Amino acid sequence: STLKTVNRTFLQALLGQVALALDFPALQASALMLLKRVLLHRKVLTSEVYKTLDAVGNVLVQSVQPAVASVSASVYTKFLLEYPHEERALQQRVLHLVRNVGYGDEFGRR
């Protein structure tokens, strides 16, 4: 239906903006809160959500701002625990976290 197409297009655009904002430290906190409150709360299941949340995994490791690191940890944990994952994809996401326990920047790796 037209409404579903509009909703899907809107969600794709929103996720595109969130993913873009994750590349800019000044916008990360707002992007993460939007992701947490709107998209994760509704359990939107699209490939774009998974790609965006994989980017959140990078923010979680690399953020130098404690508040951003905290929110990204909350968002990523919710994603890992409450969203369905293919076994291999879940293994890769957990491995990403384990590999980055020793992340080189003293401000990263919260």
C-alpha cells in the first residue's frame, strides 16, 4: 500500500541521516537517542537498521565522549539482546567487541 511505501521510505531516509550523523562527534548523542527512542523501541527490522547498528558498534568502541559511549553501549546491547540475528552475524558482532577490548586510544573502549 501507499502508506507502507511512505513509511518505509521515511524510515530509510531517517536511518540514512542517523548513519551520517554517527560520523560526526557533535551529532552522535542526538543520533543515538533518536535511534534508541524511535527505531529500537518499535523494533524496526530492516537491513538498514542492522547496518546502522553495526556503525553504533564502532561508535561504542571509538567514542571519546563518556555520554556518547554510554548511550551507544545501551543501544548496542539492546540490539544484540532483543533483535534477531543470524548466528554468523551475531558471532561477528560479538567478535568485533572482543577484538576492540584493546582499542589503542586511551579515550576509546569504554
